[in-house]
Amino acid sequence: SRNIFIKNKKVYVIDFQDAGFFPRLYDLASLLYDVYVCTRPPRSSGPPRSRNEQTPSSVSSHKELTDTTIFKQDQYKMTDKEREKLLLYFVSCHPDLKSVGEIRRELAITTVQRLFKACGSFAGFFSLKKQSTHLKYVVPTLNMLRTELQNIKEYPGFLTLVDLLLDQTDRESE
């Protein structure tokens, strides 16, 4: 979200993802699950959210998408409905992709990878560069990770790790 700029009513994306080689949906995960625009109170540990099938035709045009989705750094909080709309728009622009269900699964795993990397980056800014400004994003990122991991049953160890980290941050803040 910090790499999206609007100038003269045109959207520009400036991003190089650390010049790394990442999974094909990494940029999409970065946009849809960016802690800077997705931070909300943590979800309860209730049932996982629905990942029901929808068709890409749910988003009829680029104009509809841009008219309803505005990004303002650190002011705007993306809703699940807006995230879904962006995902369906992405899928509609890439007819070569697999089914929406398979894309959701791949995106969920890529999102977990991206969120773990973000936590490491935030911690690294503090421990290596003595910059504490990003520490406020660690707990929201862990909460987002927890939500995503509740939907991916193959990695129970990661969910346990995130719960331990959240418990530790709770104890340290007391």
C-alpha cells in the first residue's frame, strides 16, 4: 500500500519486493493483506471465515473497482468485502489462472509466507537498525497470520508458534 501512488487521477505502483524471487501471487498477497491497510481488531478464535466460490464476473469493470476502492496510507482499513472484490478482479484479468478455489488456496499459503516475512522485517528494523517505528505492526501482523493459519490445516506448528508469540507479547505489555 505504501508503494501505490496516485498522480493526476492515475494509479502508479512502485514496488520491487526486495528484488527477490517470490511465488506468483506474492504481490497480490502484499496488496490484499498489507498490515498498513488491513489492521483491524483481531478476529475471535471462532470458525474460519467462509471461502465460498464466486465467479470473477462479480466485478464488472475496472471503473467499478477504482470508483469504490480508495487507498489512504494509515487511514484506510480494507474490509473483507473489498479484499474479495480485488481478488475477483485480479482473477478476471488473468483467465489463464486455475479455478478461484485453487487461487484462494495458493493465495492463503503465499499470504502466510508474506506475513511471516513482514514480521521478520519489522523485528529486523528494530534489532538491526534500532528503528522502533514498525514495532506497532508486529501484533496486528501476527493476528492476521493467526486468522490465515486457522484456514490452513497442514501447518499446525505455525499456528502454535503464532499463538506463543501473541501470548508473549500480551505478557510483555502487562
